[in-house]
Amino acid sequence: MEFKSGIEPTERFRSMEVMKGAFTLVRDIMLAKEGETLVVTCDSSGDRRVAEAVAEAAFTVGAKPILLYYPTPELAFASEMPAHMAAATENADIWIEISYATVMHSQTWRNTMAKGCRYICLTGMDVSMLVNCIAGVDYDRVIELGVLFQEILGKADKIEVRNAAGTSLTAYNRGRKIRLSGGRADVKGNPVMMGGQVSWCPIEETIEGTIVFDAAVFPPAQLGVLREPIRLELKEGVVRSIAGGREADVFRAWMESFSDPNMFRLAHYSLGFNPGVTAPTGRIVEDERIFGCIEFGFGSQGKQIMGKCWSAASHTDGVTLAPTILLDGVVFEENGIYKEPRAAEICRSMRVQGY
């Protein structure tokens, strides 16, 4: 629930629900234990109410919270934190990132993962996102749906993605593994994302066709919710052209500004299925999880994707709505509705509209 005017009437807006979500995040998702050091990072564009609630929840379960608040970096996915902040995260047991300009894929982040920190990227999480996507959903059922998608996608070879806006993409998995990116932080050094997402990359050289982003893109910061589609033509997993209107021009200029060919490599596919998200909001962590969407990432590909793994100057994600997905010729999802019977049953149990 959000006020359609966009006005939150008090600083304590939905404070009870916020504490429920913060406690769920700390205890049930990040699995914080007594005595563990838990670092929360929030830049000046982040929602400090959420950051403080998370720190308070960490203290409640007996962890040792540290809240780092700092100026917003110029670039997301490419900036480094100040050295003293980097030292704090590298020595933490748990790192919860609320910052708008995420430092994921930076050297700081890689160092922290190598030391075994349990990390979650919640870029730009505000009160509404925390309440709608964590406090307000049955997180166990969301994870159950993700585990099922791991199984189904892991058995498929040929992946075809289409949508009414013009997406027409074909690729082959050839045994590639599927990652439950929206799971619990139960493995040291394995970053997790908010519930409602599985991610993988088909064999990169087999990815051919057209992707149309028709919901949201981040970064660059000038975009967010799209007003017009952005069309990408791919050959052998690499973007060969970007077309559309003004927003496509912004996106193309941002990609080209890095002078890094790896920015144009497709890094992952991700299915979104968080029941708390039904439309684009401009907050990318939500937009990637619009129920029934598919999201594509370009730029750096981390080892957790279990693909080729490479570094790039940055990373970007774009969202495609209401896809039709065929797995080895069988319809898995049609116009944003999962047709696989077990998936449909879980969706009905969560009272998702359309099931």
C-alpha cells in the first residue's frame, strides 16, 4: 500500500510494519545470531528510516549493529566507499546494503565476499518496499516458488522469451545451473537478493535476438520507470544496437561512456515473482521482482551466476513485462502468467491476481 499522492504524512509512516519487516530481514533472511557484527550501509539518497530500523532489529536479536551513513556516490555499481567504511564491511559477519548507489561488483564488495560475509543488496529500499515486499508477503512461499523454478529451469535446454512489446530472444542452457538469488543468507560469501527472484545465464554465445525493456532500467539514474521502450539487438550474447526514443539515447550514451566492451555483454536472466510488486515503481530492487516479469543484466557477471564470470566497469538491469517463456518448446509462462501446474498452485496459495 502507498498513498497515490506520494506523500507520507509523518516520519513514523507505517512504523509498526517497518519494524516487522526489519525483524524479518535480520532474523529470518540474514539469519543474524547473537554476537555477530552486522553492518548497515546507507548513502544520503537511501531511506534512513529503514536503515535505522534494521540496525535496531539487529540489536534486538543480540547482534552488534553498525550503521554507516555517507554521501551518495556519483555512480552505482562502480564507486568505492571510503577506506574506513570498506574496512568495516570487510570485517563484518553480515552486510545489509540500503544505499541507492550500490557498491555491488566493486572491489570492496569482492573483498568482502571473499572473506565470507553474508550480504544482501537492497538498493534504494524505502519504507514502502520493506513493508510491501518483506513484511507483507509469505516469504516461505516465495522461496518455495523460487526453489521450484530452479528445478524446472535447470532441466530445460532451449529458452525462448517473447513479449507483446517485441522481445524475441532464444538461448540454450546446456546444463547451466539456476541460482535462487532471493533466498536466505545461509552460505558465507554468497550474496543474496530480496525474495522473489531466480537468476542464471544461458551459454553466452547462444543468446540471440531482441530484448525490449518496457518497465524500468537502472542505472543510469535519469531513467528508472520507462516512458518509452528501449530495444536491444543481441548477437552471441552481446548488444549490437540500442534503439528507441530519448530514453534509449540516454541508455546508449551511459553504456558507451565507460568505453568498456564488457558493458554490452548479457550477464544474466532473472525471473521476478514477489507478490508485493505488481507494477514498476522506479526502485530497481522492486522492479526486478514485478510478479511474472523477466529482467536482464548487462556488464559485470559475478561468479554466483555460475556462467563465464567477468568484470566490467559497471552493471545495469532492465525489466521486461508480461513475457511468454517456452522451455524446450513447452509454454512455462504466457503473458506473465505461469502455466506450469505446480507454480500456478503456489501462486494461488499466495492469492496472486490472475490465478
